[in-house]
Amino acid sequence: MTDTENEGNISAHLTALPDKVGVEGLESKWTKDWNDSQVYKFGGTRDRKAVYSIDTPPPTVSGHLHVGHVFSYTHTDVIARYKRMRGYDVFYPMGWDDNGLPTERRVQNYYGVRVDTSLKYDPDFKPPFEGTEGKKIQAKDQVPCSRQNFIELCEKLTAEDEKQFEALWRELGLSIDWSQTYHTIGEHPRRVAQKAFLRNLARGEAYQKDAPGLWDVTFQTAVAQAELESREYDGFYHKIAFRFEDGTPIYIETTRPELLAACGALIAHPDDERYKPYFGQYVYSPLFKVKVPILAHKAAEMDKGAGIAMCCTFGDVTDVEWWRDLNLPTRSIIQRNGRIVMSVPDWITDESGRAIFEETEGKTTFTARKIIVEHLRESGDMDGEPKPTKRMTNFYEKGDKPLEIVTSRQWYLKNGGTDEKLNAELIERGKELNFHPDFMRVRYDNWVHGLNGDWLISRQRFFGVPFPLWYPVDASGEPDYEHPITPSEDILPIDPTTDVPAGYTEEQRDQPNGFTAEKDIMDTWATSSLTPQIVTRWEEPGEENEALHKATFPMDLRPQGQDIIRTWLFSTVDRAHLENKCLPWAHATLSGWILDPDHKKMSKSKGNVVVPNEPLKKFGADAVRYWAAAARLGLDATYDEGQMKIGRRLAIKLLNATKFALAIGREDENHHVGAPAEAVWKPTDVTEPLDRAAMAKMAFVVRTATEALESYEHSKALEIIESYFWQFCDDYIELVKNRAYGTPDEHGDTPSEKAVLSARTTLGLGLDAFARLLAPYLPYATEEVWSWMHAGEGSVHRAAWPTPEPYVIAASGVSPEMLAWAGKAVEQLRKIKSEAKVSMKTPILSVALSAAKDGVDAIRASLDDIAQAGRVVGRFDLVEKHAEEAAAADEGDAETVVIETSELGEPPAKKPKK
């Protein structure tokens, strides 16, 4: 090919460089381009080995995302982009978790409504509000509506929220395939959740029972063990006397005297010498005169309070354990609304006791406590006054009041909490899973080992996936819960409150000899735990769905927060183990929390959350992504705008450095930095020692960054890449820019064409590599520079990830340390002028630098570039020092270059101001 033909070939790939570079406007420019070109669309590859599939967390749609979401989702996106550049067809869907309590609470407050199940659907219903500007609407002020009207409002509001969420994710540059989206309340996820439940039921893994369970009196729903949050709660210890037949007292200390009427026994530890003589004897409860036994149980705490406690059904989870193990009577007095029952229990036979109980009927536990304490004072059964204390109490993670324990009919799913064999199997599944970081594995193990009951999956709410069940109603009008009616899988999803089971008519609903619907819905985690099955189209009919499932499941990656290992991660493992007999994915990456500047965890309840729109607008997406990606997995990170400024500076430097390098030689007919790599950037054209050293370092960086990303250490890879990028800009470019331009040195000697080509090739290869290496982190800036370098050749995000081989060829065995030594030498030359307080353009007439032998050899090999960069016009001597001597000269650093002598020329004349 002639030079003219080569010029034409190269020019076709060049694009005009902007007059001024900046990060402003890049988001809108490239977001549109990516959307139009569908650069992130899953290609539909059917070979499982060629696909990388990600089980993306569906964020809860309940208002606003916060900057913590940006943090963790950026971590995932870095891996997705890296895997795509490694040649995988990346399956990267996005879901919206739009069912459950958070959505209901938001809808209640946003529209000022509440559900009344007695009301019929009103097609013309209009809520009293369309947004309440953050004001909380009290329940008494909320307008009642039917369940169906409420669900429609939920769907309407979540649809609006999801649009905002998607816009934010797009601005952040997440490389999601937006054609692969789902909603946890959508038809397909409902079908998957109901189908999986019916199969669990058929295998005996799902069951229902009447049992004591944790209950939130505010939300009026049962709560699972995984949703508990232990919080400190103000209380009082009351020292109360139970009495033997002869009136002798035995004292217990309790924070809940309002439960005295529910007492079934006094419990002490079997080894407690104080109470061993009393085991098997009976005492009478104060006020109510109910006869209860004194029993032993190992869960009693000898050093807590009086060492002996009353077991009430139910005050806390320990009461449940005692009740179950000791076969105690059930004496519940707390209703689902958190108030005392409305009639005197039949186990209270003492007339004065019955009269006292009547005073508490229908009262809140707080009011009932005041009544009981006052009567205990009057009866003399309370020793002294209540003593303030702080106690740890169970709350629902989204609730404001302590949980009660009530008995109710609920649905459970086996999770190893009551089955030792299943528990052991799930522990083994945890060992198979690759945790990143690995120390998070212990949280999984501790959770599974500590389970004390199966997973409660039913909720007494409205907006969620219904259980696909009905029950026969007998002749007397009572539901037969032992024999549920199930639909066939081919008609799923169904809503039993509106759909009719086969063989019945709507007129038979809630009638004797008819049927009734299961009104409970599934816990939101019961659907979210099936996200791998949902996104991979598990058991969906059709060849395309079957092919997609085989190509993507089990999935490769589950990214998520560390705080939901016990809920989302474990529950997903449980469902896949039961249904698919395998892990749902091979790897799990766990992000830490975001801390505010005071190092406190960011949360909406604390009011210290930063909305991500603010830093994105202020610094740009690449800068915010840099801050997020710089944080290691599993560790908490502080919200740091200083880091975002560094990220912005990095993006701008990449733009400037690339523009600078691409501008070199554009007027040259033979050599253009900016042409396609195969046309000009040939590794064999790198001939000069300094250039080869730069390429040797690039080979090292590519190799180590790749190893880090393969190990899911995105922050380590970024640190390696960024460190060399700055060295490349600050040292290498400064050293070779004169040679790359072909500029004569101080003596008028022009570098050879071969030396010029070597510099330009190294610049091209280096900046091409940096564009690709930084692409997962700074998608906008890298796409911009790639469009300058490779116009018409597609996106950098579809380009191949660099491999070390081209740079190894270019290095030809030269050590990367040469570049470091050259950089140190130039630094010392600049130091001479800095200390003399003269311009950097001031010539150096003579200079002598000393270093250890390795340093002298390295500096000598690139002496011409160093001299030209430092404007050394005269004698340039190098003095070799032994390592010990060099170390002594600079406080132990044997790799330092030291100025021995120097002489400066006259500073250049200042140009007159215009």
C-alpha cells in the first residue's frame, strides 16, 4: 500500500477533535447513542459457556433511590462491562420490587387512603390526594377504599416511580438490557411465584399451621424471623411476688406486668441452686390467683433479674420456646391489634381477679400495664417501685412499635429451621457458593445454623402475590383449611378473591358447601427469592424461553447488600435448592454500607440520605461512579465528594491526554495516532528503550488488572489502572512529547523517523489500552475518546478487553522500572528549577545525578528524552552509587535519584503582555 493509499485508509477512521474538551453533556450524548444502537442488548446466545448472567437486585419502588444504591449498582455494572469486553454475551436484566409493605405504606400516605375489605370495587374512585408533600397522613384521616381500588393505586404510583428510577440508572450509565425488565407484581413473576409455591406444597415443603408468631400491630401482619430488628427500648423492671399456698412469696422481675394474666409457669435454670428445691411445686399469680408450676429450662438466665421468670403466652420468643418444650397451656390475652382481649379468660376464676381483668379489656398494653401496676401497689405484691432499664426488643424492620406474639394460622416454607437434614444441605450449598469478599461467608453460616423455625411466608396485607388457594366450606359454613383447593399451573396467575376454582360458581363464594378464598398474600421475599427463575424464564412455555433458561441458569452473579444475606441471599439459595437441586448462581458479591461524613450509616429514618441526582448533576456520572468503584466489596465507604472530584479530574485528564496524543502528527502524511491499531499501532514499531519500558508496564497493568477483575476485586483493578495512567501522563508523555512531535533538541538535532514512530505508536497503544481499561469505570469519557480514536468502529464497550501479549511484544524484554527511573530523573531536574524559583523552560547548562546502578543504567538508556524534557543543554553526568550509599543519602530509599551538581542558564525572556 502506498503512502497516499494508507493516508486515505487512516483518514476514514479519524474524527474531528473538539476545540475544547470537558465532561459536560457526555451523559445525554452517549445515553441516546447507546439506546439507539442497543449496545447493551443481550444477544440471545444459547451456549451457556458464552453467556454471563447477572441476577440484578430489583430495588424497592417506594419513593426515591439514595446514593447507596448508586454505590452497589456501580459495582455490578463494572463487572458487567468487563465481562462484555471479555467476549461474553452479558445477560443483565433489571427488575422493580414493587409489592409489599413499603409500597403500601407509600401509597397510603401519598393518596391518603386505606383498605376496607368490606367495600366493593368502585371504578370511579378518586383518592383525596395526589401526593402529600412528605406529610404523614394519620390512619383516622385516610379515606377507606376497596382492596382492588387500593391495588390500582399501588400500580399507578409504582409505574411513575419506576420511570424516575430508570432515568437515574440510565444517567449513571448502567449497561442494563432494558428489554429485559420485570416487576415483582407483574403477571410473569406472579405466575412463577405461584407455580413454585404449588410445587413446594405438593412436595410437603410448604405447610400451614396455627402457631404463635411475631406480629406487627401497626401493619397488622405476621413478621418472619429474617425481618426482625433488635432495638433498645425503654422499660421498667417490676419486682413482683408470686405466692405459695401458705402465702410465702417468691419474687420475679418483669418488664411486662400487663401479661400477668397470661402466665402459665415460672421458669428457672435447672442448675440454679436457689430454685432447685421448688421445681415441681406450685405458686399463685398475684391479682389473678391462677395456680402455675415452677419448672426448669436451660434457656433461663441465672444472672438476669431474679434468675426466675414468668412464662407468659406470649411475651417474647423465649416464652414460645418454653411453651413448646414444656407443653404449657396457651393463655393468649393480646389481640392482633395490640390490645387486651375483650372478655375475661376462663382460666381466671377468682372474682377479684376477674374484676381487675375487666378493667384492662380492650386497652393498649401501655394502658393495661399502668392499671396492673397500680393494683400491684395496692395489693402489696410489688416490692418497691419500678426501676428504669434499657431492654433489647424485637421490632419489624420497617415498624415503629415492639412486636407482639400472637397465635394465628400462617403459611410456612421449609428452610432448615426445623429439619436438620435440610439445614445441613443448605450449609453445604453455602460452601459451594463463591462469596466476594470471602469473609462474608460466615454471616451465611451463622444465620443458617441459628435458624429456630421455618420461613413464615404469609402476610396479612393487600398488595402482593396472592396464595393460589381456595378452601372448601362445610355445611355449617366453616372453612376446611386441611384440604386446600389448588388451580392447575396452566391458568396461573390467579387471584382467589376474584377467580373461582374449577367445579364451583361465584355464587358459592363464602357460602355453606361452597368455597372461600385464601386472603393472605405472600411475603415479598417469597417472590424476590425467585428472581433467578423469573428472569431466566423458568418453566415458561415455548422454545425461546426454554433456550434462554438453559443459557442463563444457574446464573453467574448475585450482587447485593451485606445486610440482606439472611433474607434475599439465603432465601434464594433455599428456593433453588428445593426446586432446582442446585445453587441459583456461582458468585455472590456483597457491598458495604454508605456512611455519612460523620461515619454513620445512611438511612431514610436518620434523615442523612443523599439523593443521587445531586452529585450526578454536580460532578457527572463518571465521577460518581469513580467514587463508588474505588470502594472495596464488603467494606463500608464514606460519602466523599472529594473522591468524586478526583474521579472528575481523571475523566478530564483522559480526554485531554487523548486529544493531545491524537493531535500529534495529524499533519503528517505517514503516521497518525488515531488510526486503527492494525494500521499504525504495531507493537513491532516500538523500538526506543523508554517506549518499550512504558509498554512493559502496560503489560503488567493489563495482566494484574485482569486478575483482579476475575477475582471480583474491581477497586484493586481501578487502583492499578489509575496509578499507571497518571504515571503515563505525568512521566511518559512529558518525556516523549518532543520526540513524538519530531522537535529538534537543544543542539538542533532532529529525532529519527524510527524514534518518532516509536513514540507515536506507544502513545497510541497506551491510550487505546487506557480507554478500554477504564471503560467499565468511566463509560462516558472512554466512549468519547474511543469515538475520536476509532470513528465508525463501534462502541468501546463492545471492544475487546486488552490482553498483555501486544505490550509484551512491544516491550521486547525491557524492564518497566526504566520508566520509573526516568520519571524520577525528570523530577529532580524540575526540582533544580523549582528551588531556584525560575521558569521550567530555563535551560540546565550542566548537571550530575546519582543513583544506584539499576537507576543509572535505566536513566542512561533514555537520556536523550530526559535531557529534552528537562531542557539540559550541556553536560549531563550520571554517578553510580552503591545501594547502601544511595540509601544513606536519602533516609533509606535506595531507589532515589539525587542531585549532585547543577548549573542553570538564563531563564527565557518573558513575553510582553498584550
